[in-house]
Amino acid sequence: MKITGIQVWQVDLPLTKPYWLSGGRLKFEQLDSTFLRIDTDQGLSGWGEGCPWGNTYLPAHGAGIRAALDLLAPALIGQDPLALDQINAVMDTVLPGHAYAKAALDIACWDLLGRASGLPLYCLLGACQADPVALNSSISTGTPDEMIALIRQASAAGYKTHSAKIGGSDIDLDIARMDAIANALPADEQVTFDVNRAWTPAAAVQVLNSSTARGWIEQPCQTLDQCLHVAKRVPQPIMLDECLLDFQDHLEAWKQGACEGVKVKPNRLGGLTRCRQVRDFGVSVGWSMHIEDVGGSVLADTVALHLAASTPSENRLASWLSHAHLAVDPCPGQGARNVEGFAQLPDTPGHGVEPDLGILGAPIARYD
């Protein structure tokens, strides 16, 4: 099989309402998503999506993906899309780094592998069947009462796990948020407090040793070294996310004992090929993992949940759905959707999601 063409679409994905994280210092109202389709000489096509969560969350932005595709896509014409390691080697030679810009291409090749083999991605990633994947809500920063109200709305939709966004310079407010949320949760629900790197190490140590909450704390500070400093001085388990950009970062986090768990995201790490490597390493060292994506439509969410569904249950925490926050749906009626706090994976070949071309509109670029 050979790649004969790659088409690219840009789609704005407005959120249903503004979303704040990192203690309220970062606000998001719309995502910039890039969809692409890889066509082959055997008549099969594969779809991928690359969608940063805005341009302030990670060193990534939508226009950067499309600029990188001008370099990457021509180099893949004539390549075998099923030779995933070779595809990634070619991309790394043409453009070292910039993993987020390669994710959609890698994902589209995995989709082609599934379609060519007649297997859903969860089978290719290690599972003989896909049980429903537990989902977690994502709770925007606000006052304690505002956040508890959002958690109750999520509970009514079936969510039992919540990611509450905290952090910032007001230490007393963060302690109040954590304690109020922890005390308001029903016995069968749990919460991760996601700081999104907003604390200094001093603030993190002060807040976490003052709060009575004992749930997961996610990415308390900017860097791995800062998070390690905090992890040694607080009673809560630490989850790392934004500071882990490649496998070497994960290896270093494990060697230093910086965390008990990590987030694994295809659009941060560069696609499923890199994510599978990190996931397998996480299983081998006993980490707990939230496996989800950075942002995007139900296509991006479904790809990540295929990896989650193929991960041993003892290492798998709940997964987030970005598309639940969107006001538009480029793939109506498809993919992994929330049904009472769980999502079922498609059992069709590949990832099982194909965008509606009527919604995508005309492609903005074509390489052949």
C-alpha cells in the first residue's frame, strides 16, 4: 500500500461556554482543529485530527500544525502508511520535534491499518474486546459554590469522576475550593484537582499541606523538577501532564519518583505510536493513567479512548471527552459518546469515525 494523497481541512470548534483553567488565568472560547485524510493506491483512506487546546495551554497552536504539514505531507507521499515506525522516522527526519504537528498523520495511518486489517484500533492496541470506558468531567475554575454546582450537573449526566480546575495566587481560595469540593462529593465519586502548572512550589506545598482533601493533584507547577520538589513534601498523590512531552520525560519522571500517575494524550505526544510506547511503559512501572486527548472533536476523543480501552483496568483511570464542551459536531452520530458516565468504542475497522464533508467544507490544502 502507498500513500497517494493527503487532504487537509481547518475547522473552528467553538465551546458551548467560556472555559477557565490554571486558576482562571487562561480562558478558552474556541478551538482551532485540523482534520486530514490520507488516501492510498488501494482505495482506502484514513482520517486524523490535530487540535491543541488553544494556543496558551501547551507549546502548540493550530496554525503550527498546518505549517508543519507543508513539510511533512509531501515527504509521506509514496510511503507505506502501514509501516508506522517508518512513517514516524520519516517525519522525525524531515522535522525534528514538533510532535503535536505529527499526531494527525500518525493517527490517520493507524486508521488505515485498522481498515486494511478489518480490526478496530482497540484490537490493534492490545485488547480482544472493548469494555465501556469510564469518563470524567472537567470543571472550569470558579468559586467553591460555582464549581460544586458544575460537579452536580456532571453527576446528573452520569459522571463519577471529576477534574476540578484550581490554582493561582490566592492560596486561601484554593484551600477553600479543595475542601468544599471534597466535602460535597458523594461517597461513590472522586475528584482530581488539576492545577495546570499555576502554582509556585511554595504555594503548592502550603496549599496541599493545609487542605484536608486527599485526591489526586495534577501538574501543580510548571516543570518536572518543581513538581518533584512538591511531590516529596505533600500527602496527596501527584499526576503529571503538561511537563511530559516525550518518552524521555516520562522515563525521567519515573526515575526521580516524581508522580504516581500521568496523562497520556495523542495530540501532545505525537500520535498513537508514541502514546502506545508511553502507555506500555506506564503499565510496566505501575502508573495510573488518564488516557484522553488534548482537545478536538469526537474523532480525537475516540482515538484516545481506543488506547484507553486496551489498557489494563488496574492502570486505567477515567477519560475526558473534549467534544462534550463543543457547540459544533463535525462527525454527527459517530464515535465514543457519554452514556451515563461511560463511552463504548466503535467495533468497526480503524477508529470508526469519519467527518461529514458537508460540515468540513472545502479542503484548504492537498498534497499528492
